[in-house]
Amino acid sequence: MSRGKSYIEKLQDENLERARKIESALLSVNEIRAYLLSSKFHEDTTVQVRDILLRLDNVSRELI
């Protein structure tokens, strides 16, 4: 009988951890998106909100 985890159990653990990290990253992207859409940036021309939102969409797609 093996003392350690099986190879499959290790892979399952790694996949679960990876899924948690992806979920956390997507949450962060959504928080940034909400911040950019806040009233703070409605009149601020120094920030190109659409450019940043487009890039956040690209990041989100890469994560899923």
C-alpha cells in the first residue's frame, strides 16, 4: 500500500489549485473592470477606459 498520494490524486489537487487561482484572477479582473466603469473615470481623459477594458477581456479569455 502506498503512503503518499497517487499520481491521479496529485494531478487532481494541482488542477483544483489551478482552478482556484484562475477564479481569483478572474475576480480581480472583474473588480478592475467595475472600478474603471465607476464615476471616477467618466470625465478623466488621462485613462483610456475602453483600451483597458479590451485588454482585461483578453486576459479573461486567456484564463478560461
